[in-house]
Amino acid sequence: MTQQLMDRALIEEATKKSGLIWVAGEHRSPDGPGAGGAVAPRSLWHVWHEGAVYLVGGPGEQPLDGLGLVDGGTAEVTVRSKDKGGRLVGWRARVSEPAVRGEEWTAAVEQLKGKRLNAPDAERIADRWAADCRVLRLEPLDGPVAQLPDGSLAAAPLPSPAITRRPMPAALPKLLSRRRRRG
């Protein structure tokens, strides 16, 4: 078996089993495609169907705005482990947007409907998606999978006035030590 086939099998199996992927599209700038650099990745739910990932986003669904996911563009996909949450594999994808109500769109929507939890309008969800949302296909590009990084990719939390760190109340250590003695 060639390395390319093994990489494709790894991508497919990991992506099928993961309920969540991290996606970052290509940032478009006035200088042309790819000139603007990368976009921060966002976690998205998806389905694997017919050799590609399908996503739905828009009003009432997961937000796709600002990700740089455009028809004909590329994206970076990172697949996480369903049980441990760690990174399994990363790969580059070609982004396409199937024609609304077309054969490919309809097949993808049937798969996506089965994965969409707690939809407020499950009986007419396809109509809402056709009118207000985007269905995207992310097909793996040929080439090697991304190498796992050496260091942490964790980002520092953004500054916010909504903090939970406050000085510990003076009586708390005494209350905790009493609990330990009783138990």
C-alpha cells in the first residue's frame, strides 16, 4: 500500500469517528487568494459522506462567517479524538459549495439531518437550510497529512471582564479541613 492511500484511510477513519473537527479556511485579501495568511480555526460538527466532510452553517446553525471557507478555496482541517479530545490528524481540503437542491446537496443534507441534534424545526430543516444556510464540502487534497507539532498549540484565553478568579474567602480553608476530618 502506498503512503498516500494509508494517509487517505487515516483521514477517513479519524474524521468519520470524530464528532467535531477544527477548520480554518484561507484568508482572502485584496492581493489575491492565500495572500492574507491563515484564519483562526473553529470547531464544527460535520458528517463524512462520499469521501469528504460536509458542514452546514448559517442562521440557527454553527457560524461559518469569518472562516474564509469559499467555493474553490482551501482549508486546514484538524481531527480530534472522540474519547480523549487530542489531535489525531490534520489535512488540507478543497472547499466547494454544492448547488442548493442539487443531487449532491440533497444527499449531503439527508446525512446532515441525521447528525443535527435538537433542531427546532426538524420537519422543515432542509427548507430552512436551502433558504438561509450554506452546505459546504471539504474534500481532502492529495499530499501528506500534517505533522504533529512538538509543542502545545493551546492559546491563552482572551482578556475579559467576566472572570472567576477572586481572592479566596478567609473561612474557606477551615471549612474544607472540617469536611476532610468528618469524611
